[in-house]
Amino acid sequence: MGPSNINPNSKGPLQNRSNINAQSVTLTVNGQQVVVTYSRLQKIVRGLSKMAYLNGETNDEESYGEEIAEDIFEALKQVKKRQKKKK
């Protein structure tokens, strides 16, 4: 994993974690609007981090899950920006 506490757009640490928790990303997939909230993403990632813990990939299930959720959410925001540029 890369440094997930770094926002690639600001080149510094994420300023306010509570702010990211309230956010959502809306993407167009096959012509339909899909809304992905950060809180929903965290719930999904809990299962992934549990599997990573059981497979020995991490010793800290909670922080591993938070890192993955932040990384995925940032990636979704990048996809959203690309979709806007194509329009």
C-alpha cells in the first residue's frame, strides 16, 4: 500500500477525516448514476480487512481497513474527475 494518508491533489495529509466520512462519489456506470458513500465503502472494506488479517497480510485489521477505504475512495474521486473531463 502507498501512503494513504496523503491526498494526491493537495500533496499533504488529509485535513479532516470527519469531512471524508460525510462525502460521497457519484459515478455514471452504464448510463446509470451510482452513489458510493464513504461510510458504505468502510463497511465493505471491513470484510476485506478481516480476510487480510486471517491470511497474515496485516496485524492491524482496523487501520488496514481504513487505509484501503481511503485509497479506494480517492481512486473513485479520480474516476469521477475523468468522467467529467470526457463530457
